[in-house]
Amino acid sequence: MPIITGHHHISMIVKNAQENATFFRDILGMRLVKKTVNQDDPSMYHLFYGDKTGSPGTGLTFFEMKNAGRTHRGSNAITRIALLVEDEASIHYFKERFTQYNVVHEEVTSYRGQVALPFTDPDGLDYVLMTKGEGNTPSMWEKWEGSAVPLSYQILGMGPVEMTVRRPKKLANVLMNIFNYERIEESDDMAVYRSVIDDPSSEIIAKVSDEKNERPGRGSVHHLAIRVNDEAEMTYWENLVKEHGYRTTGIIDRHYFHSFYFREGNGIMFELATDGPGLHIDEDPARLGEKLTLPPFLEDKRSEIEGKLDPIQ
């Protein structure tokens, strides 16, 4: 039977693409591997950051919405993203770097039993850097020699993703009864799920809150994508999701991967995305993210699309 092998990418809303690139590329040292557009609304940037090639599980992606207002935090939302680093030395390196660049951050602490450093991006979304510990991480993750951050300290990829929900049983039903995640911890106000045991890059933390629903804006999370091996498995999962009573978008060819979307019972959007063909298929690997790339069906509109986008330095 097919298995979900971890996170694929996660997508957020930002107000300014240049500010976003300065933070994630120049301060965090992640590679801007794909500078493209929202395929459903080509008037806005869609930026992908990750490891050397944007491997599945390393992808932070952002939609630029210039008119986005502030997010009103609340429940039924994805509320924090963990990013994995090698060791405690990396944590202290970033603490000094955050102080140097005036990044909002807390003191070094513990998170999921690992040394950690909570911080906030320019749009107000919460993150935490954490050491990867003894758990496995995907073998395809690869550090980038061109990063502003030395190789030994670089961000490896995504770790646990926190979701705050009002109806935790609804989320548990999706994760356990459809996608075969295992619940590895549980208390009155929190549960932890993993699709691959001993792999923090597949972990979802469900926190319970009776707050009003979050009102999204800049710094809110649009969706979490989880990994599917190929198109055949994608069809299997989509049929299973529909058998459990959820409506899907149908499988969409995104050029860099195939995917479909659906919302679970709290309203959180999941995407299932294939590992391939990958973000590197239409660019020189040495020059990823340097120019605007478009899927073939938008190429004839390049001049019109570029005219609506502000250049990113």
C-alpha cells in the first residue's frame, strides 16, 4: 500500500516579494530555487525556497499578495513551522545572525526535545529552528554551496508543522484513517502524528484551541503539501480521500509536480504533491531561481505577466 513519506512543501501569503527574498535567501541562507507565478493567478509571484535543488521536504513557498492585510491569529490554521539544522552550533550561529540582522527571535530553548530557537519572519509568521537529533532526514536533501550561510550551519529542510484546531478528532480522522499517520503522543490539548517513524520531517503537531477561526492575511499559511511518490499513487490517494466524503480539486498538472487539494473538517487545506519531476526541470541547475520561469501553458503570456511583476534583486 502507498505511504505518505513526509512533508513536500508549505505555502504562505506575503505582502512584498523583495522583502521575502531578502529574508529567506539572504538572511536564512535558503536557495531561491524557483521564481515563478501563481498558476491560478499569474499576476502574483510564487517563490520557492529550499535546498540545492528544492528537494521535496525542503520547500517554503510564498504567494505575493500586495494588498494583503494583517492576519488575525486564531484557531483552525497552520500556526508554526519548524526548520531543521544539524546541531546546537547551528542554533547559536543563527542566534547571532538574527541579532545582527534585527530578526525578531526568542532565547535558545527546547522544542520537541531538541535545542531550538523560535523566530518570526517579516510578515509575522512563527517559525522555530531545531536540531534534527537522532532521527532520519530524507536522503535527497542537499546543502547549497552558494548560500550566505556556511554549509555546516545551513537549514536542512522542514521539521514539525503545528496546526491549531477546534475539532482535533476531525484532523485525526484524516491523518490516521486516510493517510495512515501514527499518533506518537497525546494529551488533553495536543497530539503529535508522524507518517514515517523517527523522521521529524513528517511530523504534524495538532494543538487544540477554542479561539475564533484565524482570519488570513500576510504571514498566514495557505496549505501544507505532503509527499506522494508518483501519479499512480496520487490517483489512489485522491480516490481514498473522496471515499471518505471529502471534495477534491481533482488532480492538477503543475508542471513541476502533480497535485490535488482538499480541506479537512477544520478547514485546513492539504495538498498532495508528487516528488517529481521536480523544480529543476526547466533551468540550468547552477542558475536556479535567477530568472522568471513559467509553465508551458503561460509562456505565450510572458510579456504581459512580467509587466505586472516588480523585479526581485
